[in-house]
Amino acid sequence: MGALAPEIWVAVRLTIELAALTTLLLLVLGTPLAWWLARSGAWWKELVAAVVALPLVLPPTVLGFYLLVALGPSGPGGLIAGFWGERTLAFTFEGLVIGSVLYSMPFVVQPIRNAFEAVGERPLEVAATLRASPARAFWTVAVPLARPGFLTAAVLGFAHTVGEFGVVLMIGGNIPGETKVLSVAIYDYVELMQWREANILAGGMVVFALTVILAMTMIERRMARPGA
Amino acid sequence: MRLRTSLAAAFGLLAAILAGGPASAGQTKIAVAANFTDAANEIATAFKAKTGHEAVLSFGSSGQLYTQITQAAPFEIFLSADAARPKKAVEEGFAVAESRFTYAIGKLVLWSKDGALVTGEATLKDGKFAKLAIADPKAAPYGAAAIETMQALGVHDQIQPKLVQGSSITQTYQFIDTGNAELGFVALAQVVGQDAGSRWLVPQELYAPIKQDAVLLKTGAENEAAGAFLAFLKSPEALAIIERYGYAHGDQS
């Protein structure tokens, strides 16, 4: 492995940073959203859920295309970038984070929502009769009970961001250390017929994906065990 | 009844498609370098009108298409954006040696949607822009030519941090067209039809000529339609289209 080009390690590191930051943001943003989806009686909540789920069905090119326009100088991204004197959020790490948050959102929101729904009304009602404030009931009852959902969400959100390709290719501009993530690096190696590098990276991804899926199964098993 | 008429028309069309055109008409699958997209579409239309054969076009960067060809993609003709890959295709036994020829010579242009930004090589030297888009120099010849040009002008190192790469020349154009990059190096063929924006046709002495070679792949050696397409590509009719899209052709260089 020592003979691997340093650029590969740059890509590996970048990918991990992107996935970690995206997962963190998604947990912060996704939890209130999932809570609302699980408990609200609003008639239009399923519409919101459907919008969140869109990236599951849409090809990444659709999201990539909209993002390319939205991040650019004539969209909101260009407006934001203007604050620090840039013209666009495309071709930046920040731009990739925005894209990844949208793209991986259903993988985080859905498991958390399911977990909250599984907790149900009853434990929270009990907490209320014990004079716990809603906020306290949320943190000390609902969140701990929904823990498997959070774990699943974090693992899936991270893994799905690592596996992202189409969106990154379309808005990234292939800049080493900034937007050239692993999946794009593999694409490049294949295109240049550097099979050895492509093989090593692709093999690594397979091992990673397998580990993730196994870990998920273990988490679910352990959580399902009574008393855990 | 309108509906009934249009239904009948639709079924008629369907029947025509299923039955195919004239009995002799064939089909050939062609891998086309992204910069040649518009010209190739027009040539395919003219080809169909003239011979009845259908050319089915697939677009991509030359590197991407070549990789697919080595992995037994069903293409029968390869219109590359360079001379090296068709040559390699022959050497590695994927293509028919004597079929190789230069169908077009590409021109590199520095282009911006901003009507005042590109004035000439001074634009590169002043460097008053945040992002300059090029095609991946390793996979796309127009990207390599862009690097050569910047090196010849001695501005490459200063522009390097501002470079963004499209995976093909089409994507590079997209980056500029959406305004995400203010300017970039694209193929003249991509901007030849538009008057808006500003451009600088890069002088030929700054980069090696982008000879775009075509080659018949072994998969198409027996296909009459494939042979007919290559012949058509050399015809005055096709050459006129190629020239109109901003390329020089083989005999002009």
C-alpha cells in the first residue's frame, strides 16, 4: 500500500471529512424534522416527507443540475458566496456539503422518524404525568428510546455520502483536496485505465460497504434484544 | 374527431418504426467525443437522408469512450478527440488499421458569457477571475491543449489554483454557461453558433493541433452501414458541416 500516490490519501481524507460533517449536520437538522413528521397532525406533513424522500427516486443528475444552477452566481448560492467575495458555491467543499445534506437526507430522517413513531405516545404521557416538561421528556425519554434509529441514521447517512457520485461530479469540478472525493477519483482512474489504483480504491469501497451493512445488522440485532 | 385522427397517426408512426425504413437500411453505433456532439448530430441526420442508414451516437470524453471500447462496448466506429487513442485502438487490436484518418482538427477557444471579460491573452495574464474551467487534461485533448496554452504563455502556475475541471468538454461548457466559472477553454465548435459573450480564438502556435481521428472498430468491420458512415464522413457534404462547426478538416492542415 506504501506505493499508493499521496493524492489517493487526500481523496480518502476529504471523503471522510465530507461524510462526517454531512452526517453531523443531518442529525442536527433531521432530528426536529423527524420528530415533527412522527408526531404532527398536519395534513400536509406527508407532502413534506415526500419532498425529503425525493433523492431516493430522482437520478442524481437532476439534483446535480438544480444545484449547479442554484449554487451559481444567479442563484442563492452565489448570493451567499458573495459574503466572502466569491461568485459561486460550486467547486467548493461547502457546496459539496450542501449537496450531500440534500442527497442523504432521506437516509437520516426516515430511520429517526420510524424510531420516534415506534416510541409512541405512551412513554411521553407517562413522563408528563411525572411532571417532566416536553423538552425534558424529549431528551430523557424519546431520544434514548429512539437510539437505534439514530445509530442507523448516522451509519446510513455517512455511508450514503461516501457513496455519492453523480452530484459531486456535476458540481465539484474535480479539485484535489477540495472536491475530488473517492468516487470521483475512482471514475478518473477507470477513465485513464489505471486499473491498479482503480482496483485498490474500488476494493476498499466494497470492504467498507460490506462492513457498514454488517454493522447495521449487528446494531439492529443488539437493539432488538429485550433489555438492551 | 381530433383524437381519433391523432391516434391513427400515432399507430401509423409506430407501424412505420416497427417495419423499419427501406429494406437495405442498416444501423451503426458510433462513439463520439463530446466536443463533436453538435456536428455529429447534424452529420448523422444528413447521413440518414442520403443513405437511409441510421447512425446511433453515444457521447463522452475520449478517455471514457476508449475505456468502454476496451471493455467490449458495442460501438462500431470511434470518433475520438485525439489521434493517440484511435492509434492505440489499432495497436491493441480493437480497430481496423487502414481505416484510421483525421476527420477534423479542433480549435481551442477561451470563452466567457461575460461580453467584456475575454479580450485576448491579456485576460489570462491579468487573472481577474475566480474560476477558469478546463476539461480534464488527462482524459480530454481540449483540456491538455488548454494546459499547453497556459504554459506557453507562462501563466499556468499563477492560474493553477483557479482551475476547475469538467469530466468532458461538454461539462466544462456547462460550468461556464451556468456562470459557475467566469470563463474557460472549450472547443470552438461549442460556441460557434452563439454571438453572446466574449471569446479569444487561441492561436494555433500555442498548442499542438488537436487532430481528431476516426477509426473503424473490428466490431463494425462487417457492417455495411459503418463503412458507409466513414465514407460519408469524408464526403464534401460532411466536410462542409465539419467546417461550419469551426473545425479545420484533415486536408487543410
